[in-house]
Amino acid sequence: MKKDNSFTVIVLAAGRGERVGGNTKKQFIPVCGRPLLYYSLRTISDSSASAIIIVTSAEDVEYVRNEIVDRYSFSRVKAIVKGGAERYYSVYEGLKSVDTPYVLVHDGARACVSVELVEAVALAATEYGACEAAVPATDTIKLSDEEGFVSLTPARKDVWAMQTPQGFESDLIREAYERLFLSGDLDDITDDAMVVQRAFPDRRIRLVEGSYDNIKVTTPKDILLVETMIKSE
Ligand code: CTP
Ligand code: MG
């Protein structure tokens, strides 16, 4: 029998966008006439993902359903669920609705993800069980000590900046999150692969080369950048 490689993509849109500021949360800021979140949903809908789960704040569920999912007919969205106060709680809420053997987690704030990258991460998830999109660091990165002095300069060729999507066997990432919450060790959790790493230190996590265009909208100037990229499509 053929192996079932189907995957769901969890799209995260439950953040408050504090660093962008303003009255509209960054995932809903209009870019070329459509809310930012529209763009990653469009790309994922063009991929071979079998389902999409959107995680958003309780107060935004209706808006996302009416003004994005229904309005643009994103028929592969199978659930819009309420997120939590931290990114890792939002991911965990999304995982509860996943019923495919593989799952990708994507930041809704990364509007410029490509279909090719979604497919590459999904493929690596089936091959390695855990993987994440990343790009080689362009700056030299330093680690610092508590007093603000340099403690270590890793070789630049070994340093990667993490992106999303990140891809996993669904059972593996679910188990990793359960262990995380049981341990209570929630400090500094900023991505999903590190949740797997903490729960299963022997597990190898594959890096999938992402793209420098796949930026996460984090500050107001990123909105302009994304707008330029979308216009030039
Ligand atoms: N996110 C989420 N639930 C949270 C926090 C973040 O779903 N409790 C999502 C965001 O919507 C975003 C992604 O995770 O798509 C990456 O997070 P980040 O860039 O930090 O977004 P915000 O937390 O919204 O921004 P800020 O940290 O500036 O408030
Ligand atoms: Mg945040």
C-alpha cells in the first residue's frame, strides 16, 4: 500500500503584532488591497496541502471566516481555532485539529512564502520526521554573555536564520509539545523545531533552504518590503 504522506498546514495568526503597532494587527493590514494573511493562505492553497487550520484570536475568528476564508473561497481551510497567549500555545491549539500524518506550521506573518518551499518542507518532513526552513546568516552572529560582552563567534557557515514553514510527523510534534507543557520549561521557546529538540535531544532536525524573500513582517518597514515584493509578482 502507498504511504500516506498527506499534510495539514497550521497558519498562525493569533499574535498581537506589538512591534508593528497601530490599530490593525499586522496579519490583517491591507497590502495591495487584501489582508496580509490572505497571501500565505493563497500560496498554501496552491500547494498539495490537504488541509489548512488557521489559528487566530477569539475576537478575530468571525472576521477571518467572513472576510478572508469565505470571501476568497479558501476551501481547504477546515478549521479556524482560537489561539493562546504565546505562540507555542497557539501551535498546540492548532495541532488538536490535525488528522493527517504530517503537519507544517507556518507564521501567517510570512506572506511571501512560495509553493516550492511549502513542498520542499513537506517532503523533508516525510523523509526526516522533523525539519525547518532556514537561510544561511548573512551577518556574522555573536553570542553574548550576561554583561553584554562577546562570548562566542560561531563560524558563519554554520549559522542559519530560522523561518517557517517547519514540518513534522504529527505524532512527533504533538508528543513534543505535551512533554514541553509537562516539563513546564517554557523559557525562550520561539520555534517548533526547538520543542522537538528539547523533548527528543537525539532527533535530527533537517534544515531546508528557505528564501531571503520569506521574511516575517515584524516592524512597520517590513510591510513596505512585502508590498514591494507582492507588487512585483
Ligand atoms: N502568533 C500566534 N499566537 C501568539 C503569538 C504569535 O499565533 N500568541 C503568531 C503571529 O500571529 C505570527 C507568528 O506567530 O504569525 C510569529 O509571531 P510574531 O512575529 O512574534 O508575531 P506577534 O507575536 O503578533 O508580534 P509581536 O511579537 O511584535 O507582538
Ligand atoms: Mg510575538
